[in-house]
Amino acid sequence: MSIMPDSWIREKAQKDGMIDPFIDAQNRDGTISFGVSSYGYDARVSREFKIFTNVDNAIVDPKAFSDQSFVERDTDVCIIPPNSFALASTVEYFRIPRNVLVICLGKSTYARCGIIVNVTPLEPEWEGHVTLEFSNTTPLPAKIYAEEGACQFLFLKGEGEPDISYADRKGKYMGQRGVTLPRL
């Protein structure tokens, strides 16, 4: 398995629509950086946030997820309460090639502030907006900036194609748009 460089990411994004919209440079002018980098793509977080709260004493259950456990905000800056987390999605829509697995890592700017970005791998032939989890591990409120960099995606090209891709097995998160809650 090889990690793919900026030239490959650029070609796949521009010719095959792998990343839409695609930013063909690292943008950093007063923002948390986003766009193509040497061996990855720094995606932006959208304006839609679901911030977890315990006002109604809801229980977080991945098999029976209740929308009572969060409040929704459409905003330029999301404030995550201490020791809490929020869900958001990428601005970019991803279409993963059949012979590629994508791994996501949080941006160091957020990590240095105690904010962890968590995303599961993007499997071969998965497509959609990526749902992001921002965990505020600090005892203080934390800010997340919409339309700015949130995480970096690394593209790993396999030595061959898998027998069965995410699309082949009709994965439950295929084609998701915006923040997508847990499904069983």
C-alpha cells in the first residue's frame, strides 16, 4: 500500500470528482489551513453543528440514537462545552476510488488546544460528506471555526482492488449529506 502524493490527489479530484469542491493549494490566510497538501487533503468543516448536551438526561445509545441528546446550530463558530463534543460534516463531498482506503487525522492546531477530531476510515467506493466528531477534552469551552480546516485525509492506494467494496455491499452511510447520525 502506498500513500498518494498531491499530484495524484489533484488528478483524481479534477478528472474524477474525488473531492468536490476541490481546493488546489494550501489556504492559510488567517484561517486554519485547508486544501491539498504534499501527501493529503485538509478538509473544511461545514456550518452545520450538532452539539451534545444532557439537558433532557438522554442516554447516548448507538443502537437507538435519540436526537434529544444534542442541539443544532448553523454558525460560523461552534462553541463546544467543556468535556463534551459536537458532530459536523465536511464541506467537501468525497468519492473514493475502488482501490483506495482513506485515513483521517486531526489538525495539529486543534490537537494543541485539546480538541480531538475523530473520523473512521473512508472505504473503497464510499462517497458522501464525512461526518466529523470534535471532542473537547478540556475543562473550558472550545471554538470550532466553520469553513476552515478541520482534519487531513491520507489516501492509501492498495496493491489491487478489493473483492467487495463499500458500494458493492450497499453500506448504510453511502451517499450521506451533511451531519449523519448513527444508523443500525
